[in-house]
Amino acid sequence: MASVRPGISDAGARTSRADVTLAWWSICSAMYYLFIGATLARSYGAINTLAGSFIGAISLGLLTRVFVRHAIAARSGSSMLSQAMLGKQGGSLPTLILFASCVYYAVFEGSVLAITVSKVLKWLSYGSAAVLVTIIGAGVAATKLRGLFERVTGFLLPLYCAGIVLLVALPLLGHGTANYSWLNYGSEHSLSMKGLSACVVSYLSLLGFCMISMDFAVEGRREDMAHHARMTFGIPFYLVTLTLTAGVGIFLAGAVDRQLGATETGLVDVCLSILGAGWGLVWLFATQTRINSANFYVACTNLRAGLEGMFRIRLGMGPLAVGVGIIVWVLMRSTDVFSYILAALRVQGVFLAAWTGMAVIHIAAGRNRRLTPAGTGPAAVRWKGVTSWSCGVAMGLAALWGTRVLVPWSLLVSAAGAAAAHSLPFERRRRSRLH
């Protein structure tokens, strides 16, 4: 991950195109994307999952392009944009929600690592492995080791890609290329509106990418803006991260071993059985330690920005990493993250969808250029923005928890509601006094 501080940018710091690209594309190595593909296919069928991941990839790619251009042009991270819309304290709320999302991902990836280690190293229990994984993730996020991990990102991404190729190639070579039964994996074997809409909602719950992409892109150079918007953060990234990995996850669950693939830890078992215990452990540990350390770092930086904006509490990365590590370890030990992560992320997706809808309107209206006078700083709370966001969230949650007909449209309802409210006249009286 690039060394970014949400909402804070150093005017003298610009990261090369290659470094930004490698840092961002390292995100695609998360096991979560394999898991979500297999899990959704089990419930809604492989065809609906692949189609839903494709629609989600196109949608997220188009949205992220808007935020990446804004981040590079205005040198504005997600926290600064939140403060511009909601005020210094109000803008801390989306930042803290993003922190919670990163904690969920850290718990998930940490659980995968801990399960893998405990399966291969029989003498190490899951609890001990969870402690080890947490210490490594928090330690890398809080120390100079993060710079070392950033430098080896270019080696870890090809390693992940090589592992993915082997996971598909070896079973095909062993069972024959005519085995396409994995396309019939799951409860539905054809495209349906119910299954497709459920899969689209699940993938669009990843709208936190819009915020995270800003914190990566803010370090990019202006001359690389078009490339980053189209390629680095654009549709190609999401097609690989969501659609391609969904296909691999479904293949592993459906074509290789239906019984193993249907269990919560089935993908880990399949990976170890194909690659072998030794190489499987090396592959999973190398690639997942990298992405999990990034989860810890983004969680720490967003927690720092949220605490400072809302409570004026300033903490260093060391105490923050310890706090995040404790939270992650407790969740890893006391909850079944595999069972609740999709439901939790759908709820968080409603909050992030409202933020996204507001932010698109805010950027399109050019409100980022209407700065407060020098020395005054942003208002503590911009009630217009808070009201708009609250309206979008309330509408989205009502759709999500209401009738089944509205559930597939919950994120769209949330984004549209917040965008419509934020499009209304905005603090005209205050601006007239400033001008």
C-alpha cells in the first residue's frame, strides 16, 4: 500500500505510476473475493454470480473513475471530502464506518491465514495462529516494516497470479478440460432476476472501494490521472478482482470438490489439496499477509482520522495498531466471521452508498473549490450534508429491511436519496457572506 494518510497530502510527495498501480492492484489478492464468489454461487447459482460480479465491476469501475480524478486533481483524500460535505466532526462518521469495514476484512483474511497455518502446522492451534497473524498484521502496519512490504509488492502479486493459474490448471489437467459442471454449481442453474439482483447488491456493498481508492490515488501525479482513472483504478481492475476471482472461486467449489467447497473453510482445504500443504501454506501466507497488513494499515489511518475529527484525540500509529489488533483478535476468536460478513457488509453498504451518492453530486457541482476562508477551517457539522446522508441511509435501510421486493434496490435507493437531498440549495446564505 502506498504511504497515504486519509485526507492529508504532502504537496511535495508524488508517487510514480508504477508504484501506485502495484500498491492498488495488490488488493486483488484477497481471499475474500474467492470466498464471496463461491458463497453467492452456492445460494444463487454460478451464472447469476458471474453476471452479478460483471455488473458490479462495471459499476464500481465507473464510480471509482470519478473519485480518482477528484483525488489527484484536488489532492483530496476521502476524509477531506467527507469533511467538505459533512463538516469536520460529521465527516468523521463515514471515515469510522470505513474503519469498521477494514476491520471486517482484516478479521476475514486473518481467519483464513490462521486456519491455513493451524491445518498445515498441526502443533499450532487456531488460537495461537490467530495471535501470530494479528501480531504480524499490526506490527507491519505500525512500523517501518510497512516500507519493506511495499517494496516487495511487485513480487507478491505475480506469486498470487501464479497460484491462481495453478489452482485452475492442475485440476483441469487431472480431470480433463471437458469438465464444465462447475457452471451448474449452486441452487439455480439459469439467469434469474432474484438471483442476479441479490448478487449485484452483494458486490455493490464494496462501495468502500470508492473511499479507499481516493486515499491511494491522492499520491498520484497529475500527468498520470487519465491512466489511473482508466486502468489502475478502473474497470479492468474490478473485472480481475471481482469477476475473474469469482469464476475461480466457483470453479474450486464446484468442479474440484463440491463437499469441500460447500464448507466455510472449504476453499482453504481445496487450495492446500491442489498446491500441496507446503506450497499452499507459502502461497497463502505470502499473499494474504500482504493484503491483511494493508487492511490493518487502512483501518489504523481511518481510525486516527475519525478520532481526531470527532473527538480531537490524536494517537500515533503504534497505539492505534495495538487497538485495532486487539479488536481483530477478539472478533477472530469469538465470532464466526464467515457466517455474518456478507450481511454486515450489506448494511455498511447502505451507509457507503449514501456517501457515494452525495460525493458524486458534490464533485460534479464543483463544491470542493468553495473553500472556507483562511484560518477558519471547516465547520464542525454541516447540517445540510448530515441531513442528506441521513435521508439516504434511512431510505436504504428501510428498503433493505422492508419487503423482499425492495431489498435488491436498497443500495440504489440509498445513493439516489442522498444524492437528491444533497442536490437541493446548499448553504446559500453562508456563501453569500463569504463572497
